[in-house]
Amino acid sequence: MRVDLGVHMTERVSKSISDLLPLVSDGEKRLFKAVARPDGNEPPFYEIATRGEFAEQPLWVNAPRIDLQPIAGRTGTPHVPLSSVGECHFRIDTVREAMADLYYVSTGIYLLSDSLLNVVKSVGGDAVEHSSAQVLGSHGAIPGFNVVMPTRVIDAVDAVKSDVTVNRWQPVPKIPRYVTLVRYDEGYVLRADAVEGVAHLVEPFSSKWLWRRSLIEAAAAAKVRGLLAVHTYDKRPQSEIRI
């Protein structure tokens, strides 16, 4: 594999990650160094996850094969609706009082409580597909949860202000098929023009669900719990929010 640890400055006029992909050949790995640093005016988005103090991720009992699972659609991947899998069943060895209001269950798919889903829809609009979920806990059925797939996919990472590694990788030796891996070792910032008026989105190359700070604050005001929000750029003064 050819590894290139830098690029000519003329190539860094690219604004988005999609602009960088054609610059990397099959079997090549390239680091695109930022040519400007964040100035503090970038929109405040956080990667959303579950706090570790709460019960761990539930088991998706009737999960389809990975190639048949719903997907919001990313670069080169068509949209597969959440409705394609029917009713989803989960099992968790705990009671509702020990559960968080959000769980990641598979790539691009989450389990949200009714109250948190209401917040996401009221603040973030209709950029989610959702259906009710059947959750079985240690003492019986746990109502009030939904399977949620966010559908607003935006190539919004600022390629000028973020260090980006693009790897055209060959998963199986001697088979001429390559996949693109994108990595942000020091975190990343988003372009304000790409996310104007947007409360949440999916970052297509990491598949992370990103929330604007205002959505996190609305969730806290609604008294949902168990959320860990980590800023996309890890050198910010306030790198995480816990609710």
C-alpha cells in the first residue's frame, strides 16, 4: 500500500470530504492535513451516545442480516427504509429504572424512549424514521420505546479545518475490490453553511449521529437521562455534556 503523509496546498481548497475522495487511488492511504484551525465560530455539534452508568445496550433479538438492515443511505449506499424489517424485538437484563433514554443498536439505528423521540421530532423536524419497539426486561415487558433511524445524511465536515485520513482499502487480498475508510484522528468541525437550520444529522463517513447543542439542551429540559454528548472536535473547552 502506498502511504502519502501530506498533500500539496493546491489540493486543500476542497471544502468537503467528498472532494477529497477522488484524490486517493485504490490501495492508497493519504493524510490531508488541515490548512486552517477552528476559530471557535463553528456550529456546536456533538456525537451522541449512552452514558456508561446506565444499563448496557439491549440485544436486538430478531435483527436481520447485516446486509438486509435498514440504512439511511450514504455515499454509494441506497436507502433501505426502517419499515422493511417489521416489528423489532429487544431483550435487556434490567428494569426500566436502570435504562437510559437512548441506545445505539446497530449502524445508524437507535432505541429511543417516547419522551426523547418527542424531543427529537419537535426540535429536529421529521428527519427520522421510527416504529414502536417491543422490549423485554428482567421483570417483563418495558413499554415506551421506539426504533429510530435518523435520515438526514450530510457531508458537512470542514475538510479545510480538519485532519482527514482517506484509505482505499482492499478487505480481501488478491480480490480487486476496495472500500473507502475515512478517519478523523483529532476530531473534526462542521461547516456552518452545510448545517444551517439543522438540529441533528448523520455524518456519512463515520455514521455518527450528531446533535446540535440546542437539541441536547432540549432533551435535558425534558428530563430524559443517560445521554453522553461528546464534541466532534476534542480540543474544545467543553468537550462533553452528560444528562
